[in-house]
Amino acid sequence: MQTYYLIRHCEATGQAADAPLTPQGQKQALLLADFFKSIPVDRIISSPFRRAYDTVFPLSTMYDCPIELENQLQERILSTSSLNDWRSDLKATFSDLNLRFPGGESSREAMKRTSSVLHEAFLHPARHTVLVTHGNAMALLLKSIDSNFGYPDWEQLRNPDIYRLVKNSDGLTCERLPFNTQTD
């Protein structure tokens, strides 16, 4: 049996690759490490974006486990052009997986990219792996596992959020874990 923890990064100051965590996000990262105190961690794989790396850094330090940076976990680019109603456009990409906006990535492409990391992790001997990514990338990875995961589920994601995936001889199970994101 192998267990994977799919984590959406903590609260950040923005969407740029180098956007740091907010002070609240820094507190959340410490709470996240505390959440994992009784959960074994053998391997940590993170998006190279600063907010993802900073989210898992306290956990990495606690377990003395190096963070492997993986470009395939970076956030999905919906478009490089300004969109009039990006939320409506994003919603449409959950129905039409091949829909692609200028300079962007289709949902199908993002699902293939992010799920490749999970499939590589299936082949690794680590039994407890943490994968840190971003909201839309996480939602599409979860959609690649469960085709019913959709836009309303993406809307419900929090910063941070945690899903546990368990792979055994019966297949793959997925569940959202309760995590209190409030630090005050």
C-alpha cells in the first residue's frame, strides 16, 4: 500500500511564480507541518513556484526530507491573454477538456502533465509521498482520478487543502482530509 498526500499551497501574496506566502500563509505552513507530526513522510515533491516550496519547507525540515522540485506540478496557465470573465472561461474548461485559450493549456493537457507525476510516484519505492501544487493543477489531477471532480469542487478548494490518495491492490481511493486553515 502506498499513500500520497496532495496539497494545495498555503495562502500567497499573488499568482506569480515568485509570489511568497502571506504572514497568514507562513503560519499555515507551520500548522501543516504540525498536522503531519503523526503521519509518516518518505518523499516530498513540490511545484517549483515559491509559494508551493515555502508551504512544505517546515514539513521538510521536521522530517529532514529533501524537497524534489517538479515542473509538472506548476500551476496551469489558463491563458496568457486577458480574459473578460476568467471564472466562466475556467468553468468551461471543466466541461470541454480540449478547450484552450491563447497561450494557455487545455484541461486535458494539464491533467496529463500532473498525473504523470503521480504515475511516476507509483513506481517509486516511497510509501508515503507528499505532492505540493496549485489550485487548478490540483483540481485537474483530482479530475484525472475521478471524472466527476469539477468546477464546483475547484471552487471549494482552500489554501491550503489536503487530499489523501491510497493505492493498493483494489485501486486508488481519494479523500479530502480535514485541516483547519485558520491560524487566529
